Amino acid sequence: MAGVGSSAAAAQDFSRAGSVLSRLARDSRRAGNITHVEHVPARRGQAVPWPEWADPVLVGRLRAAGVEQPWAHQAEAAQAAHEGRDVVLATGTASGKSVGYLLPVLSRLLAEPGARAIYLAPTKALAHDQLRSVRSLRLTGIRASTYDGDTPGSEREWVRAHATFVLTNPDMLHRGILPGHRRWAPFLRGLRYVIIDECHGYRGVFGAHVALIMRRLRRVCARYGSRPVFVLASATVADPGMSASRLTGVDVEVVDTDASPRGPMDFALYEPPLLGAGSRQPSPPAVGSTAAGSGEGGPDLPVPRGENDAPVRRAATAESADLLADLVADGTRTLVFVRSRRAAEVVAAAARRGLGEVSPDLASRVAAYRAGYLAEERRDLESRLRTGELLGVAATPALELGVDISGLDATVIAGFPGTLASLWQQAGRAGRAGQGALAVLVARDDPLDTYLVHHPEAVFGRSVEASVFDPDNLYVLMPHLECAASELPLAEDDLALFGPGARAAVDDLVRRGRLRRRPAGWFWTQRHRPDVDIRGAGGPPVRIVEAGTGRLLGTEDAATAHSTVHQGAVYVHQGATFIVAELDLEDAVAFVEAASPDWTTVAREHTDIRVVESTRAARFGAVEIHFGTVEVTHQVTGFQRRRLATGEVFGREPLDLPPRHLRTRAVWYTVTDDLLAAAGIESADVPGAVHAAEHAAIGLLPLFATCDRWDIGGVSTALHPDTGLTSVFVYDGHAGGAGFAERGFERVAEWLGATRDAVAACECPAGCPSCVQSPKCGNGNEPLAKAAAVRLLDALLAAVDGGRQKTLESRQE
Ligand SMILES: [Zn+2]
Ligand SMILES: [Zn+2]
């Protein structure tokens, strides 16, 4: 069953992965691209006896499913949960976390007829997989059912009345179960356990929403006299107890010593060459390799260049397709992780083409796997992988979660997946029953990936990042207080549950007529339910509609629509190209027409930032670092047309769009003119230096806060009116903040140190997408001064290092 770890003894067969890797390293074409190989040693498993309280039938079924005895971490978490303590189990992929929570929860449901449990997964697919696992145990005393958007109305009533184990997601809890709690009263009265699986996925604004949903659930349960125990399962993250406690609002015990056995793994870091760089140009291809779909410059093709004629690296997907073909040609069962559905298809097709030249039979044994496949298609694929009929699969991260595939030899990860937790989760997919495995991280052309492949200690030597989110964000808190009041009037005693900002937020909602104070508490005044989109990013999304047919192609976040679907923008949807004929802001709809231009468009944007308040600050001589509230004003002022083939800009058009305002949190630093002069930065270079340092800092923050570079923004200026100094701001891209900028403030020395190293490590002459260019620059990546940025960061870091003892002053409020 999925997730229930195999207890087969670790056979230390390391031959396959080892030989494949050494062959790759010997391959002259690749030798220079492998920047590091980490040997991750094998680990022996530590099994312990089943706890005495465990239901004997359940134990028998788990044994039949291959779990002879629990590993120590499973038993420890199970014991805590059994004794009523909230617990988070944070161990690696395939460490059998599900036994850790199913053992206490199912035992309790079997022992107490009125007992109920909820299982929460971030996706419907994972909840359905989990349901299959539970059903495969054939426990007649457990009535398990999923409850989500796909559950037919006729079944919902049965679930409420009879199910003892409900598998659902935070969205359904928020929209269905909590608002309809009266119908769920018997269920909630008996609720003994809440399992939160894959809890490290709840981060950023979404994490804050889920944290508040958990507080609403606790409040409603308390009203029905129950106090469920929280059992959380997490990938390995930094400080899992802190994240779990923030998510649930209760103190959570941590079990994070993984006692499952693991085979040894060779983990290679791989950096594709700069195209046209000469020294590392691909030499004649090795067996089964291919240049197809690679976009690389052959002898008679122009070498692609980036913006402002910057050199670019060969795409991670093209390099991964070659690796896939080579590994499959070697008989190595390989999984390639890519980020998008389209990339999965492209990588599989390129590998098939490459293999087709060598062996058509091998080509037919490579497939794509992506989100959106039906459950039967997925199971078919999984079983063909298991039997070895399929040798190579290119997959989106849908395969990262809860899917039952084992028997893989190698994983190739095309681009850092955003968090170290995901990286290890993906790498952990390889390794058959204790055999040796190979993992390769192929860097994409951006500063974070560049940094990682040149700093193995950031991947292997340190604890992974913390899951960052901020449940005190007023923009998230307020609507959940409205939801809570509409579920049950809010009492004075309830406010503590919602954090220190709750009182002021409630008063504000009363002033605005959203809540009304009565002797029994605060009441929701409207007829309709409060409207909260827990996965949205503020404002209604803009619909993309084909003008001729009225067909809805997709939606675009309100926050990004101005720059992506303005009039004249080229819009790509599933490989088809359109041009935006009209952006109607009032109705939030963009009308597009099919076209096949040989150009693309890039919006020009003007961004201003105003300091509202600095709430935390530290001064290090000539350098100040701040965290606080800012108001960001964006205005898309025009766009450029660029040739697809050459990147050449051949047209500029103005646009008349209104400014957009965002009140959010930012981290910023200021430096004095003296420091700039001492660092040898001429005043003409200052704008380029701070702009380059800002881009790279945005690229590296995801290493410290679990965000994506698209979740944050930045502004740099040689002279800022509010600070009176040269200033660089990095802000959370969501109203009210998401916790990312605050994390940057707290880890500023490490963050800016990594930023400096990423820029310095890149071998390009004057800036490229791997270091200081940003794909989302509203200023066309101009001006950028790479060398001056390194000098600026060196001077800044020296000041921070030297000034730590003397002048640190913190005004935390
Ligand atoms: Zn570069
Ligand atoms: Zn920029």
C-alpha cells in the first residue's frame, strides 16, 4: 500500500547507480557540468514491537501488507497520539509516516463506536490514494469516505451520518463542513483525531488561511464538547514543531528521527553549460543522447542570447531529456521531475526521439506523467513502471505525493523544485528496497539554482528551510473572523484563539458594519456567507476568453493581469498562441484572438515604494536593515515586442492602465554614500549595483523562506525619499505580507551572503539569467552592474559582520 514502508532488509547493492554515475562523470561532454557528487550513506532500520494497545486485526492487516514491525519513529508518534498528545512526524519520503498516524487513529475508531477522525490532504488526489490504502486494509469496523468537491450530493448525507473516517481537504473544511457544522454535529461531537498530511505544503498566504481554518475547527469542536488530537505528517523541514504549532495553534510534539532503512545514494549537482561559451560546448553525443528539442546552438544555428545580449545556459529540461535517454539506454529505471505539464511532454518526447535513433523498442518505454491524468491512467502508469515495462518517465510534482511507485534506480530533477523538502521528496523516489540509487539536480538558468550547484553545503550540509506563513496577517485574519462569526457568534473568550491582532480586527469589522456586537458576542450581519478564496491572491481573477468563440481559456491572477494580459500582449495557452485584443478591467475579462506572431511581449512597469512604518531595525555602522510595512504602487506603462529567435526589441507601445496599490511587509537595507565610495562604486554605477543586488536577493530568498521568486518583489534606488539613502527593498507580493520578508530580516546575513556568492560564482562576463537578470523585471533588466553588486554586497556584509556586537539595536515592537 502507498506510504506503508517496506521492511525488506537493505541489500547493499550499489552497482547500478554507481556505475551509471561514474560513466556520466567520465563522459567528456558532462564531466565539466557535474559540480559535486554527494555520497549519502545507507541507514539501518530500527524496528520495534507493536504497541500493546494497537488493534490486533489492524496489526494483522498491516503485517499482511508487508509491515512486519513498526519502525521506531512510527511507534513513537503513534504512542504520543494514542496518549492524546498533539504530534508531528517529520521524516523522509518512504519512511512510512502513514503507519505512524493510522495505527493510533484506526485503533481508536475500532475501539470506540462513536469516535470519528478527519484526514486532511492538500489535494483531492492524495485523499483518494489514502482512501484506497485504508480500504485495502479491509477493516469492517472502519467506514471511510472521501468528502470533497467531487462527492455527489446523494453521498454527502451518508458521509455525514455514517462515515467514521472522513478524508477531505482544507477547502472543503472551510466551505462545507464548518459553515454546515450543525449538520455535522454528531460527527464533530465524536471527533477524536485530525490528521494533517503533507503539512509542510501549507505555507505563504495559503498556509495562513489553513492555520485560521484549524482555529475555526477547534472552536466549533469545543462548542460540541470535543477536543481532537492533531497528528501531522511532514517532510523533513527546519523546526517542524514550530510550523505545526503555528498551523494548529496548539503545542505540538516532534518526532523527527527517521528509523527506516535506506539504501545509499549518490546525489549529483549538475550545471548545464553556457551556450556558445566554447570551453564546455557539447562534444559528439554519447550513446542514446540527443540534441533534439534542446534549443542548443549547433554549427549552423545562431547561439541563442538573452536580454541585453546576455549569454544563456542550455535549458535544464533539454539537459534532463538527454540524461533520461542515456539512463534508459543503460537500462536504468529513471524518473525525471519537471515543473509543468508541458515540460513533462517535451522531455519525454525529446528522450524518445533520442532513443529512437538507437533503439525504437527503448523509445516506446518512455512516457510522460502529469497532473490531470485520470486515476486509472495513473495506476496503469504506476504498474508499468513497477514491472519495468516502462523505463523512463518525465513527471510533474503530482508524482511527488503519495503515489505508489517503487523500484526506481534514478531521479533527475530538472530545476530546484522550490524547497529542499520537495527536493528530498523527489530524490527519495529512487532506491529499490534498500539498493543504491542515483539522484541528479540539474540547475535551471537562475540565481538560486546557480547558488545551489556551487554550494553543496546548502543542499546537504544544513537543515532544510522552515515552512513560513503568518496567521496574524490582518488581510487573512479578518475574513476568517467573519467566517467564524457566521458559524457561531464570536465570544470574548474566542479571541485569544485567533491571536494578538484579533481584538483590534473585530473592532474594525464592527466599525465597518460587518459584525455587530450583542450581549452574547459578535454576530455576522450579512445574509450571504463571507466570501474568502483561500487559494487566491486578492481580487477576482481575470478570465481569458477567446473573442470569436466565447471559449474560456483560463484565468490570470488580478495581481499579475496588468503585466501579462494587457492589450497587445502575447498569451500562450497549452502551446497555442493568442494576442490580447482587449483587457476589460471592469468586468475582469481579457478577450484574445488566435495568432502566431514570431515575437513575444514584455510589459514595462513602474514601481514605487513608500515606507509606512519600520517595526524592526538593526544598525551596523553604515548599514541599516529594516523590517516593516510599506505601500507599493505598480503601474504598467507600456510593453515591448521582442523577436522570439533573437530576443531583439523591435517595438515599444505605451499603455494606459491605472496604478495598483499593495500594502504589505518588506525587508530593506540602506547604505551610506561613504560606504559606496569605500567599496569603489562610482556614482554612475550605483543604480546598476543596487538593481543587480536586488534581483539576486529576490532569487535567493526562497532558500530561507519557503516562497517562490514570484511571491516576492523588489525595488532598488540610488536615493529613496523616505530613507534619504541608497536603498534596496524586498517585499511580500501579497497584501498584508506572507512572512517571507520577515524571514529575510531574521536571516539577513546568511541571505545576503548567499546572494553575494551566487552572483560571484557565475562565470558570465556582465550578468545573465543565472545571476543578476530577472525574468520579471519591469525595467527590461536595465541598468545592471554585476561586478559593482558584488562589491556592494561585500562591503555590506563586512559592516554587518563587524558591527554585530557594537551597534546592534533592535526596536522590536
Ligand atoms: Zn551570470
Ligand atoms: Zn529589475
